[in-house]
Amino acid sequence: MFEEIIEFDQEKIEANNYDIDKINAYLDELHDVKEIRKKAEGHYVGTTCSTELARFGAAIMACQESKWFRKIIKKWEFWENGKLEEDILKTTEEEEKKRGRKLYE
């Protein structure tokens, strides 16, 4: 569990014809969870699990201050069809091998 900022890029959403209503509905749902609060600048911040966010897929970016997650953010685009979750799992496995321990148990 860690703190994350969730945001999306309006231009990319429009360019890729993503369903903005679904994205907004998801963000509203996050806002209703007491652990998640909306900052004044429109970012949703809270304590949650990145793989839960990953399952939603398109247009959601989860970021946190860690070397492990910065690798994910560097290659961030709009992942589709579980691609984000695959990338998170792959990067997590690589990091676990380096550290010699599980990141999540």
C-alpha cells in the first residue's frame, strides 16, 4: 500500500476516443472512498494498491515516489488490455530479484 496520484491527459483521451464519462465515473468513485481525497488542482490522492488501479486500464496513471514505480511512469502511455498491470507485475518481479525479497506479501 502506498500513496498515489491519479491523473489523465485530456488531449490523449480525446485523440484516442477514450470514453471520458467512464473515466470521470471511475474518478468520482475513487473520490467517494474515504481514504482518497481530491486535491484542489484536481489530483486524487490516497492510499490504495497500484494493481487495483491498473485493472481499470485506460487513462489512469498511478505514481508514487519510488525507484520501482518511476520505471513504470517513464514508459507510461494509455495502457490497454491489461498492459499496465503486466508492466507493473514485470517491473515488480525485476525489482524483487534485485532486492532478493518480495515487495508485497
